[in-house]
Amino acid sequence: MLLKSEEIYSKFNEENIQVVIPKKLLFILLQQVDRLLEVLGNEEEVVNNFAIYEYIGNAEMLMVKLYILITEPYNQKEVILETSIAEFLVIRDLVFCNYTLPHLRGKMRPSICKAYKDFYDEIEDIFGMLDSNEVNTYWNYLKNYKFEGGMLQ
């Protein structure tokens, strides 16, 4: 069944998935989301674009959830992130970009690099389960959404 782009947008913002994160990666992920928000904040001032606003909103929510997960009991080795599909796409982009840049991997301790590689593999497995047509429709919807008279159209 083909869904309209508005329905896919709603689905991606309403349906949740669970991601298991090694506890030792939480601080690294927080740093990466913080840096992403810094970069996107610079873009937000230059470009009046719904896709950027939406990406910033999802990144901010992701950051809040990661902060909450840091407070989980110390003796846990893993935590479960309950996140919307839209927020998952942000973390997937972040992990994909940071893992595929060799100079960033080189700065990680070997034990962290191994955990990050395993996390990257898990993220890619989850991403592979998403319908690629729906993901493309979601991104196209965000990119092509128009502002008119100060309101989203």
C-alpha cells in the first residue's frame, strides 16, 4: 500500500523503534549531536528551510533522550533508546558520517572504536529494515515543503 507523503511524515514522527546503545558510547553520541546542532544552528540563520528546522527539532529531542539515558544506573552495559523513526534517521546520519570518516575513527580508543563499529552495524541493520521508498518520500517531503505567508504549506 502506498502512503501519501503527509502520512509517511506523520508515521515517521509517531512510530517508535528501539535502539540498543552501549552505555560507554552515550557521551560520545551526545558530543556528536551537540556538534551537529551547532552546525545546523549556523545553517538555520542563513536558510529558511523546513527540512533544517525539522532536523534540528529531531536532533534536539534525540539529545534530550540521550541525556536521560545517561542517568540510567551505572552498572548497565547497554541502554535502550526509544525513538521515533525521524529521530532515528538523525542518529543514523550522525553515526554513519562519523564512523565512515577515518580521521574520527583514528581518534577513538580501540575499545570505543569496536563498540562504535558494533553500534554502527546495528544502526545499519535497523535502517535496512525501513522501506527505502518511504525514507526517500519522507526526505523529499521535508525538502520540498514550502513556507507561504510565514506559515508552512
